[in-house]
Amino acid sequence: MIFNEEKKSSMEEEIFEQAQVLENLLSMHIQGGEILFEVPSDIKKIVLVASGSSYHCARFAADLFGNIANIEARAIYSSEFLLKSVVPHEDDILYVFITQSGETSDTNKALNIAKEYGMRSLCITNKKDSTIWQASDYKIDCCAGEEKSIAATKSLTTQMLCCALLVLKYAQIRGIDVAHYLEELKTLPGLVSETFKLQNEIKEIAKPLSEFKNLVVTADGISYAIAKEASLKIKETSYINVYSSILGEFMHGHVAVLNNKIAQIHISVDDLSYTAIKNLNKIQEDYNPQLCIIGNSNSQVKADYNLNINCESDIVKSFCLIVIVQILALEIAKRLKRNVDKPHGLNKVVK
């Protein structure tokens, strides 16, 4: 289906609603420095279960649980969870199920399995009274509003914010001072709005990237969740073959794909490490792909393009980079005349 550039797509409209919905979510779930989630307090481990973009949110959250709340956490695909003959079932585990619609079939089946083991469950969803909402012990409403486009945009960032607040809630329960994190989150809507101003710059970078049939997206650490989301967004809206990889692992054989005509996108919430600089320069020396760095670059790396937003908070910056990725996917798809709201062969559960 051909995309009509004269009329804004639902995907574009929903991308640009994010500053407002995130501000609304913060005001709804935080009051006077208190995070208003009801959660069990005796939790020592977290298992996050989700699919698609919601899984990338789970990956992001798993890193935050370890880095901020000192709680062991792991993310697992819902479909992979269903294949496990034995699942984690200690008494101190909380299962967190993330789904935009609350009707994702494999995520709901995973919840049923966890309940069979007597596990406590919490859902993060954009749909109150959905199947997963009714079945979960604890519930968090994303408050994103209706999302018409198949590509998750505002539903993803509101899920991410709910997860970040859940992490901070557990940090508070453990006696960790999170006041500075809550102050940082107050800047989130404003910095997302600043990110919107990069659209014209992103549009120019989308032109050369849209000419490639293959892209690779690399990252390290918490940035890898964003790399996986970038890969999915470009795939589902433009039908380009996009491969995501942790940069260090990419160097172990996977790098051979650069022998074909392929561009590289590297995502970095943090400053580039010595190893990342070395690996990126090695790639440039051996293969010389077009390189676009989204996030923090470095003068020692010769990138063709850099898209960045100045932000001291890693959590807030993660949201800004997700928005950059969303706009980049949108603009590549527009260059290719794709119908971003209804990609061929894809459907969305919106019950």
C-alpha cells in the first residue's frame, strides 16, 4: 500500500503525542515524591515476560532493576517462556507481564503458567479490564490512550516509564534514595519535546539509509534494548532487513555481513567506551560502512551522521533516543512510500 505524505499518519501523530502522555502519566502515578503503585514488598527477583516492543521495554527494565534497585531481573519472550519445561518459581519472585492490549495470547498463556506455580503477578498494560488486567494480582495502567498505528510508539514509551517508576518504587522499598531520579523524570516531557525538533535532520539522514536493503543496529548495555526496538521499527514499517546485535558480540563472526552493501547504526545512551571506539574503528577500517551514531558519539570515531540530544540522565536520554528511532523509522518508510499505519501482513490487537 502506498503512503500519502500529504496526510499525517496515525504513527506520526502518536509519536508527537508522547511528551504530553508521558507528562500525564507522571502526574497520575507520582504524588509528593511517592510512587502510587501497589506492589508486594518482599520481592528479591523479577521476571519480565513480553513480546515485540513490549519485550524491548522488558529488556530496558531488567537493566534498570539491577542498576538502580539492586534486584536481580531477567526478561524473556512470552513465546520462549511457553516452551520452558520448568520456570522460575521461588516464593520471592514477582512476574511482570507487559502487553499494550492486554490480549496478547502468548503473554496471557505465560501468566496462566506462572499462576499455576502460585507466582505473584503484575501487569503493565494500556487497557484496563483486559484479560491480563483481570488475571493479574497487581496492575499498572499505561494511560497512553488509543494507539491506532500497528507500530508501537506512545504505548512503548509509557510502558517504559511505568517500568522505570516500578524500579524506583522497589528501590524506595529497599531504602534507596531515588529523589534525584524523580527530579530527572520531571524533565522528561520537555526533553522529548526538544527531540521532536530533530525531525528535519532525521529526515535528511533517512534519505541515504532508505537506499539500503540491509541495515545493522549495534549497541552495548542498556542501549541494546533501544537497538532491538530500532530494528523492529524499521523492519515492520519499511520491510528492510535489519539485524540488531550487541557490538562486542557482533565482532565475533557476525561482522562478516558487512561484506555486503550494508549501513550500520550504533546506539549509545552512555559515552562510547574504549572498547566500543576500538570496535567501531575496526569496522570502519575493514568494511567502511555508512555509520550513523544515535546518541553520544566521539571525535575518535568517524561517523557519517550523528543524531543526539543533550541530556545528563541516562534514563531520560533512553526515552529521547527511542523517539529518534521512531522518527527515523517513520521517515525511512515515508521515503519508500510505505503505509506505516497498516504494514502488509501485520495486525494489531486493540480490544
